Amino acid sequence: MNRAVSAPAGPWQALAPRLALALGIAAVSCGSLFIRRAQADAPSLAIAAFRLLLATLFLLPLAWLRHRSLLRRLVVADWGWLLGSGLCLAVHFATWITSLEYTSVASSVALVSTSPLWVALFAWLAWREPLTPRLGAGLALSLAGSVLISLAEARAAISARPFLGNVLALTGALAVSGYWLIGRRMRRRLPLVPYVTVVYGTAAALLMAAALLLRQRLGGFAPATYGWFLLLALLPQLLGHSSFNWALGQLPASYVAIATLGEPIGAAILAYAFLGETPTRLKLLAAGMVLAGIYLALGRQGGEAARE
């Protein structure tokens, strides 16, 4: 089995994955804004499906021309992991994008960003990686912040069911944790393009099947809506998520997950500037608790990973 190509030795080897993470964070921060615009015309499952379908179509020619022989050599177990990663990604986008119908951008993105905690917890359950007191304290602090976010949303009366939005965002965090963990495993064995092409394509197919099953429309949208779909595919998905997946081949999953904590900040700023969503002091406190809990739990581990 071919392994992912390593970056050349030297300073660039340490700097390149961190630049990729910075670029990815800037790209994914735009995602919530594009989704909110698209939700004025399209159901959430359709938005998720088109985001991944268009990204797959952009990647497919390159994957076929350069990596088809590698894909043909994959064994059944490899395909199982790839399909599992696609399933996790489909659940992540289905639940997180739907959460934006019921809760604010700042709250949704803060809650879905708890994924580093679940990555560490699942790594302990699956691989017996150490479950430290810092992790326990950070998990407790983040969960307390999550409860406070729900209370803040209820007081703000953003929607009739803010609690549902928060639960969906947390579900999205749990699902994307599986995606990160499988990515850590598979990116050590597969180059970036064939890996993300299969995973994005699987997730797109699952989301389209779910939309059809639930009788959500997948066509007849306004031209501007298709434009939002395209922007979602190009920026948050291809540039953002693919940058994270490339970095997973160079850095530990926990470090990559910690780095994505920049997304809630960027998303909240864009929501304030373009959607008029002004966070209350209670919501800022709650979001700060969530992010502080994640940093407390994994900050030292991430710092050690950065020095490796």
C-alpha cells in the first residue's frame, strides 16, 4: 500500500501544515454565512448534499487520472473505513447545517467545535490513549458552557426550538469526531485527493438519499442559491476541509482539531457583520467556557504536538 507523500525535511515541513490550517480556518469560517443565505431557498439536506457533490465533481477527474490504480488496490477493510468516514461526514453536515435553522451562528459553531473533546474521549475508548484530569475538567467546563448556551438561546428567543438546534450542533460535533479519527488512520496510508474524493462522494450520496427519503427537494432553486452551493463547495469544503485533511497526514488529529477553534471566532464576526447577529454577554460567556474547556483539555497535548 502506498503511503501519503511526506513533506520535505526542514523548516517547511513544520510550517506547511500550520499554514494549511490557517488557510482552512479562514475558509470554513465563511460556511455558516453561505448556509444561512442558501437556507432562504433550499432545505438543509439539499445544501449539505450539493456542497459535497460539487466538491466531489471538482476532485473526481484528478482522482481518476492520477490515483485510479491505487484505489483499485484498496482492500475491503480500507473501503469500510472510507465509507465509515463518509457516513460520519454526512451525519455531521446533516445535523450541523440543520441546527442553523434553530439557533444562532455563534452558538451552533461553538457547540460543533467541541469535537476535539470527543476525539480525545473516543481515542481513549478505542485505543486506550490516556484520559487525563485536564481532559475531564475541560469536558466538564465545555458541557457547562453548552448548557449555558441553551439557556442564552432560550432567553433570546431566536427560534421556537433553540434547544433542538443546540442538540443538533452537538450531534454534528460527535459525528465529525469519527471523521477526524478515521482521517488520522487513513491519511497515513492514502494521499489526500483519493481519500477526500471517496469520502466526500460517499457523504454526498448518503445525503441525497436522505433528502429523497424525507421528500426534501433537490432542484428548482433560484440561480443565487446554486451560487451559494458553489461557494460552499469551493471555500469551506475544498479549501477548508481538504486543508485539514492534508494537515492530518502531517500532524496528530488532536492538534488539527484544536486548531479549528479559530472557526467560531471567524464565524461569529461574519455573522455580526453580515447577518446582524449580535451575541449577548451571556452567550459570549458560554461560548468562552466551551472554547476554554477545549483548550484546557487538549492545549498541552496540542502544544507538544506542535513541537514534534
